[in-house]
Amino acid sequence: MANVAKLPDKMLAVAITQPGGPRVLKAEKRDLPELGAGEILIRVHAAGVNRPDVQQRKGAYPAPPGASDLPGLEVSGEVAALGEGASRFRIGDAVCALTPGGGYAEYAKVHETNALPVPTGFTFTEAAAVPETFFTVWHNVFERGALKAGETLLIHGGSSGIGTTAIQLASAFGAYVIATAGSEEKCAACLKLGADRAINYKTEEFVQAVKDATDGKGANVILDMVGGDYVGRNYHAAAVDGRIVQIATQGGAVASADFSRLMVKRLTHTGSTLRPRTTEFKAGIAAALEAQVWPLLAVRRVAPVMDMIFPLKEAWRAHERMEEGEHIGKIVLDVG
């Protein structure tokens, strides 16, 4: 390591001791991560909690090769050390970053191109809630989905961390936004964030509701994290030349659908996962965010919706909160 501030020999981390429920998350002492070329070491103040962390804890989403076995895909904190050739930040700079793993710890490493300055006026807790959802939404809605001003975006899971981010960004860039959620409280939260229409999927059939809200045209872009029987229903709800972007399959990874509808409507059904992508690919998203979204964050035109904050040692409670499904917005761990 080059340019190293005084660092401890060990750090506190929360590890997955075996596949299982939230209680398999245990605090332990670990060596600090070793930096490679172009990497920075972050003294973590806060870490975001995301659905992939839960899947990893259950044994269903292993860390990619070379990544830390610790959960945690986003952090905020201060730069504590610079690897060889790292020059973008200085020791002490406040940053937030997308990590391939290792966020549930007092120190985490990341390539400097996958880190961004903490947005102006943001606390470390707020900043830790930004990277995973903003990287995901930017790539899937605006790059893969090619959402344009004046188009309609349908977001499934509108009150989730991804959903609350997608509502705000799509609204800020001039789209008509429809969100689905599972309670009146969650629907109200979606509307408050800028959704033009919120659909309680427990009391309304979303396909017809989308048709009604768009004068029968349907949604130009659909962001779906459900899968299962939503696949066929999304084909019904989509507009001609619509784009459906799959980012999770919480309702099932296997589905039956009428592909004639896909052909007749000229639909595009695509999908992606972010964690296994290359450092260079994520750097491209980071650059786009800094140019086009960071100015919106600086004036709070958009901001992460904060649900609950838990101490690092109680990460299991954060996982319980996520699995209960009652949260609105982001769950964060206080590491500092």
C-alpha cells in the first residue's frame, strides 16, 4: 500500500458463518483488505443493506471470484489508504462506493473508479444508501431500458430501495411514472416521491390499471424484480415497442408466457445483474452518475429514502427487517 494513514491491525466485520437465517450473521475480527493497483481503502462509516446480501446469506448468491466473502455491496466513509497508482482521491476524502462485497466491516476496499464523492450536504448514512440502487437504476432504466422524457415507466416494487430511487430519477428526467406496491401506505409513499399513479397489487389488477392510466397504450419501460407470473402480465401491460428489464425474480425464475404477444408488440425483454460486471463497466456507470445525477443529489431533487438504521453488530436485525417486507426505502448499517 502507498500513502497509508495509521491503520489498526484488525477490523470488526460481520460474516456469514453458514448458510441460513439472519442469526448466522456474526461479528468477528478480520485482517484489513490488501489493496491492489488503483484501489482505495475506505474507513467505513455506514453500509447499505440490499436484497443480494440476504440471498448471499442464504447461500443462493455467492460472491464473485476475487471478491470478499463478507456481505455488503455499498459503503460510505473516508479514504484511509491508496493502492499503487490510485490518484483520484486523497487520504481523508469523503466517498461512497459500489463494492463487489465486503461492506459489512470497518474497512472495505474498492477500485477508485467505482467510488464517488459523498454528495454535497449528505450524511455518511445517506451516502451509503446511494450506490447500489442508483447504479442499478441508471443502468437498467436509462441504459438498458432507454427511458426517454415523455415515456411511461412501470416500476414493480415501488417502495423498495430500487423502486424509490427509480421513481425519483424517472420523474426528474421527465417520465410518467407508475409504481406497484403492496399496501396503501406504500402506495402513498410512492406518490409522495413523484409517482403519477400507484397501484396496490393486492387490491387492483396492475395490467388493467396501467392500461387505464395510459389511455390503453401501456408502459414503454417496465422495471421488474418479481418475475414468475409477472412475465406474461408485463407483456400485456407493455406498450408497442416496449422494453421490459428484469433485475430480480423474487416471484420465481421460471415462467410461462405468450411469446406471440412479444412478437406482435415488438417487445424487448432484457435483464442484468450488476455485481459480477467488471470494474471498468461499473466505472462507466459511475461517470454517468457523477455527470447527470450527482447535481440532482446536491440540490436534493432526488435523495435516498431512509427506512431504518442498525448498528453493524446487529446486521441480523437489518436482515430481519428486509425479509419482513415492511420497509420503505433503504436499510443501512451504522459502522462508524
